[in-house]
Amino acid sequence: MVGVGMCSELGPVLTGLMVSGRVGAAMTAELGTMRVTEQIDALRTLATHPVDYLIVPRLIATIFALPLLTVESIAVGILGGYGMSRAFLGAYATYAWDNMVVYTSVTDLATGLIKCVIFGAIIAMVSCYKGMTCGDGAEGVGRATTQAVVFSSISILISNFFLTLMLNRVFG
């Protein structure tokens, strides 16, 4: 049960929420500060499109980084589940491993990785949008950062529901 839950649900969602809070906030604050200090206008003056230079690299990086972090999260969660079952239930290593192999399939891992790629895109797009459209001054940047984290987190939870429905139909 731990393997299935970590691969398809807990790993991607919890990793997405943590990255949303940490990386999403940093992206929004950085872009918001650049907007407030007119650095984005300076890029336009230099004939550099801000989307190509500021947003696309962040989007690609988040899409590639989130699956790696999710795989690590899944591994740590499974090892933690094994440790708890060994410490509190007295389960043997072979019993825990055999049950995980029997009940966890490749489609569970594929489901989790598909979800985290989409979560990465959501985090980057929301954070970059909020950063590029923030209000003036430090207060505007702070408000945009808070909104980005909250909106990203809610979007992850809502999209997880619909992705779970869709992927369960696709993978059976």
C-alpha cells in the first residue's frame, strides 16, 4: 500500500506543494522585483523578449526538476514506510519487499511522473504570471508571491483530482 500511495498520489502531490512553496515563491519574487525595478522594460529596450529570456528557462527547469524530486520523494517515502513497518509491526524485509513488488505496478510510477510534469508546468506558469503582473513596490511583490503560492497549491490539488480520474481510465 505504501508503494502504490507514494508512487501515484503522495509523492507527486507533496513534492509539488513543497516546490510550489519554495521555488514558486522565489520565481515570483525574483520576476516581481525585476518588474518593479524596470529590468524587464530594459530587456524589451534591448530587443530581448522577456518570455524567451525569463519565463521559458524557468518553465523547462521546473518541468525537468520536479520528476527528479518526485522520484527521490517516492524512494524516501517507501524506505520510511519500510522502517515503520519493521520497527512497529516487526515485518521482515522480504515480506515488505515482496508485497510492494506484487501490489505496485509500473503504471503507478508512470501516473506519478505524468502528474509531476504537469504540476511543474502549473507551478512555473502561475509563478511567472504572478511575477510579471505584480503591483508596484515591495507590497505588490509580496502580495503577488503569496497569491502565486496559494494559487499554485490549489491548482495542484484540483488538477490532481482530475488527473487521477483521467489516468485511472487510461491505465485501467
